[in-house]
Amino acid sequence: MKDSQAHRATARALFAIISATALVATSTWARAQASPDAGHPLTRAEVMHELEELEAAGYTPSLGDDSQYPSDIQEAERKVAAMHAAQKSAQMDQDPAMQAMPMQK
């Protein structure tokens, strides 16, 4: 009985270490992908906004042991990037100064 409790404790500790390592690795990668040219460290508000956008795009980080990871977050990131591109395009279409500029090839 004590062996099974020790085994469970060891398994929980190993899971916690692996989870923490995965979280650090993915958050570092996500930060690098999110703002390659931001020129400043992300604020907590910026990180929370990014997480809200990803959740709105279908990513659910609270699932825990997610068998679809990382494809689910990558799909959400693609959706968010497409939304940002569409917003930027719409903004440029509405800006009269941008309409007068010639398109560069």
C-alpha cells in the first residue's frame, strides 16, 4: 500500500515537472511568435488579451491533458492571425492617406 502511494506521489511530481516545463516552453514560443517586432516585453494585460483572443478562437487551456495539443492552439493562433490581418486590411482600406500611396511590388 505504501508503494502505491509513493508511486502516485512520484507520478504527480513528474507530471507537475513536465507540465511546468511545457508551459514555460509554449509561453516562450507564443511570446516570440506574438510580438517579434514589439521591441518591449509583453505586459500582463497584453498576455491576458492574447489568451482571451485564443480562447475566443476556440482554444481551451483548462482541458488539462489535451490529446489535441498543440494542434488546437496552433489552429486558434491561425484564426487570431487571420482576424488581425482582416482588421488591418479593413483599417488600411478606410485610411484615405493609405489609398493615395502607390502599391509596391
